[in-house]
Amino acid sequence: MPTALPALLALALSQAQAGTPSPAAAGVPPAAAAAPPAAGPVVEDQGNQIPVRRYLIERIEVRGLSQTRLEALRRHLLVEEGEILDPERVLLSRLSLLQLGWFSRVDTHVERGSERGKVVVVFEVVERNTLVLTDLVLGSTKPQPLYGGLGLSQQNFLGEGLGLSGGLVYGGTPEGRARYSFHAGFFAPDLALPRLRLVAGVSGLFLRGEEFACPDPECSAFEGNYGAAPRILYERAGGEVLLGVRPGPFERLSGAYRLERIHATSIGVPLGAGPVVQDGWSDLAALTGSYEVETRDDFFYPTEGFHATGQVTFASRLVGGDYEFSRYLLQLDTAYDLARLPIRFQAALGAVQGDAPFFERFYPADYSYFAIGPALGRAGELNFSTDSRYDAFLAMGGLEWGIPLWTREDSPWHRAYLAVGLRAVWSSATLGGGRTDFSKTPLSADLALRLDTIIGTFNLSLGYALDNAL
């Protein structure tokens, strides 16, 4: 008997890039939008006795690959050859591919199979450069007039979907001692085993830093002679090994073990003052459990979905360290679709219990657009400001309005949008304590131009410029 289902099915599977109207929205009749596959067998739905047509996936084709290996891409598809066609799982497969950052565009549609009731599912992709800049830091403070850093990431190493990353931040100190931070990592986001999907990673860090320990955050008694201020010199070297599973296509559940060797030297610091860290040599050993959900439809300007993470860290002598503490952190970042407006919501909630070293606590300026005062967001975990107050509790909430400016696939400047944001940050030195006045107001705002280019994404932030000036 005649039915419109095949045409509607093909229309549902014909997806353009995010933000592109469907043929139906453009006024194209469904029959003209896509040629339907041959009619499949009629299957009776026992729940409501409504006959429906089912189609068998005869073949899956991927078009447009030149750098990515087909096997690496197929690991992220939620459909397989020989299955009954499920339009929702095809669309979720497209979303999964877009999230990888390997492609600037992913389209999908169905074509007729070799015989009645069979279809070919086609994914057409446009690859993008996956060796990108992830961090570009340039800043200035009173004790350190100039510092900078650079980060690089390869998101699709050897076309196998493996991730490599590295970064360096460098700056001096008032007494001429170099400060620097280097980190590197390897990550396998999807290791396919029989009936099991694993994630694995390893990372390393070497850091040489300095924290002021003045009686006031401005170190006002030492202005012009910061080299004479009380301070803590420290070095950190260590790494982390991570292993986890993917309970669902957009979920990760992982555990990690981290071990660091730390050396700290106090210079002119009164007993019990300054950031918390053990003098001399010490070890930090910690177990971390993480759960992550990522359903956003784009890494640059998402218009659907959300990203949420929950993390618990437990450090103890029982696992080989010298520190006893626990750390909890929840984070949420939605797409630009709050209340059907191009607004996204961001939130963070964290707490630390025990004798955690200062770098395991929360530095509130890291979560604010800017701070009115000496505090400045850290770079590569290095604090170049005079404010060395690290807190045991942090809460952040913010809204950001995104205004798309252009999309040009054939240009090195692929996409751009303007972001207008407002954030509130509340932190305290102890759980249940009063607010740390790292800024004269818990509120901060930002106006930023964000660019997605052939060499990476960039954030030109007025808030960051103000943070260096205030």
C-alpha cells in the first residue's frame, strides 16, 4: 500500500551543517528533498497494531576521508551494517563525529540498496586541520612585566583518532629566577575491544614556580622591591595514568592515579603563613574518579546539548603520598540554547577537605573574567600575581550570550561569534567561611571575539585585557 514514510525518512536523515535550514524549512516538498529508498517489508507493531516499514542497512559508506583512517571513524558510529535502520541512531552518529573536532562538516543521508527493503547509509565529511593551537598566553603583572606561553594539540594523530598535547609557559621572577611550566599528554578516547569501549591516557608535568607570602595580597610593603618579599620557591614533577570505559556513546567513566615529587623552600615566610605546602621534599599521590557527559553538537559554537563533569580526588599516605585530603568538583556548560535563546549557562561547584597543597585548592581568579585587585588568572598553573590566596570552597555561575558573525568554510577564518558574558564567583578559605575578596566584587563581565581558524580557536577577550590592567 502507498506510504509517505520512505520520503520522510530520507528527509530526516538529510542533515546539513548546524544552523542550515532543512529542505522542509526552506519550502521544498519532502518528495523533492530526497529520493526515497525502495519500500521495505511491512512489520506490524504489536503495541499499537500500526503497520510500519523497516529497512535493513546493507552498507555504510563514508565519503571525504583523506587523513582519517576509516576504522578510527567507524568506532564512533552507532549504526552497523546488517541492522534495522534507526534514524535517531544515524543522527546521533553524526553528532558523535562532529564532537571529535576532526571535521568541519558532517552530512548524512540514505540511498537505495541493491534490492527491495535495503538501504545504504552515507556519511559525507569535510576534514579539518587537527594540529591546532590550544593556548596562546601573554600577560603582565607588577612583579613580572611580561610572561607568555603556547599550547599545541594534535587531535587525530596518524589518522587513528589519538590525541597528543603539550604546552609551555615561561616567565621570570623579581630576583631573576626563571619560572616555567611544561606539560604533555597522550589520550586514546576510544579503544574498541569486544563488548567493551575503553579510554586511556597518560600525562606529565614539570613546573618551577614561586608564590608570594606577604601579609596583604598586594604586597604593598615591597612594591618596587618584590625581590625582598617573603615567598615560597617550589618545583613539581610527576605524571598521571588514566583508564576508563564508555558506558554510552556520549559518556566517560574513568579512574586515574597521579604521583608528583615536590620540593619547596620558604624564604622569609613566618611560621604558618603563606600558601600550604610542606617544606623540603614531599610526595603527592592521589586517586581520581571522573564521570563526564558530552552531548553538545559542536566544539566551537554549540546550539544543542550540554557538557557536565563530576570529579572526586582522594590523596593519602595509603596510596604513596605525604598529603591527606579529598577534593570534589562539579562543572556544567550548556549549549547556546537556554530558554530557546542563544544563551549558555556555566557553573562550577568545588570543595577541598584536609591538608591539600595550595595548587590542589581553588584559585578564584581562574574562574572569573577579571578581578578588581592584584589577583590574575593563572597560566599553566603558574601564579604571576602577588595574591597567593587559595581557597577550600568555590561556587561559580554565569550566563553568556553568543552572537554568530560569519561562517566561511573556504576561508582560513572559518567561523566567528561575539560573546557577551556575566559571571559571579564566590570562594572561601575554609568550608563555611566568609568570602575571599580576591576581587572587590564577585561579579565580572566580558566581551570577546571568538574565532575558529585553520590553526585553532582564539579568544580575544576584553575581560582578560582588563584583568591585566586592574
